[in-house]
Amino acid sequence: MKITIKKNGPYMVSGNVPLYTIETDISDDGFPVSYINKKPVKTGPNYALCRCGKSKNKPFCDGTHINAEFDGTEVAKEDIFSTSLQNLETEDFKLMDAPALCDHTRFCRHAGGIRELLNKGDDESIAIAKEEAKNCPSGRLTLIDHKDNSTTESEFEKEINLIYDNGMKTDGPIWVKGGIPVESDNGKKYELRNRVTLCRCGQSKNKPFCDGSHWASEEFQSKFRAKWNL
Ligand code: FES
């Protein structure tokens, strides 16, 4: 199984990678808490997923990127996770945080946010914080419990999920699960990671990864990049 990124074109998915649609379930405070409505999408053994956001046959590429003169230039570093890590240590936990990977799906904002929950430290808050880290689709967040060294990383089947963001009422990123290699046409190999979110609206400033541009304004993105020094 492999995903190859075509220059200014689609993601070529090979090796019978199962494809699903999935939605975020939104809590009363407006932030997601789980995934719902996972449904399979019929594909052949190899398929091309639209990366420019302009296909009339989404999620598949229909060649529109050519006339649209899509600029799919990849700017993210191969080792974006390891080089952007900013860990938060508490007495009981380590929160591994790679902000450069944020896709703004916002699981970590529920119930006051993951940092506040860790600061509170009661059992209920910690249980919610663990769920938030586990559900983060991009893999930006991982929580490690010092007590037993357990991690919130899930054991995923190798598959691709197309996220629909029920909070923002818009399509979200392509969620690549289980450690499927992602490579560029030119041979650039991205870190093999258990959770990866790829841009499918064509607007990300962090291609090939999603940066939330499918709903977040340019102003929001600039502030976020400045805050995290990205
Ligand atoms: S990448 Fe081909 S139509 Fe979008």
C-alpha cells in the first residue's frame, strides 16, 4: 500500500487501500468528540484522489487540475513531525505536540481544551484529555502516561478516511491511518506515521498536509503560524 503525490495533481493510491467516508460528532460546546457514520467508498485496487479541490467527481480526480492550473507545490518537510515537536511535561503525563501538523479538526478544544484538562488532573478530565489526543486525526497530539508508559496512539487498520467536519459543515482532510507510506513523485518520502491528514481542498499552505484552510481564514492561519512560530 502506498500513496504517491503527483506534481500539481492527485494522490495516486495503490495496493487496495480501503476508502471510507466518516464524520465528526459535535458536542454541545461546538467541538468534536468522536467519529460517526463511517461508510465504505467503492474503489478499484488503485485510484486517484483529488488534491486540488476542483474535481466534479470527488473524491476522485477527474483531470480538472490541469485546466485549473493547480499549484500543488509541496512545502512541508519530510520530518515535519519530529522537527516541530514541542512537548509539554506534567508530573503524570507527557503531551507530544507537533503544531505544524494541525488540521484544525478541533478535538483538543472540547471541555476547555486538552491543556486545561491536564492541569485539572482529576480522573474525568484525564479521561477526556486522552480521548482528545487519541482522536486527533493529524497525529499532532499524543499523550503518554508516565504511570505505565501507555500512549493514546491507536492501532489502526491501514485505510483512508475522508473526514466531513460536522461543526464547520464542510469536507475536512484525507485521513491516512495505520502507517501507509506517502511519497512525492520526485522520490521525497515523508515520515511514516500512524496518523496523517492530507489536504484535499487545494488551499493548504502546508502541502501536502492539511492546515485547516478548508474552513480557516487566511487571517486565522497567519495568527496560528505566528503563535507557534511556524
Ligand atoms: S487533483 Fe485532479 S481534479 Fe483535483
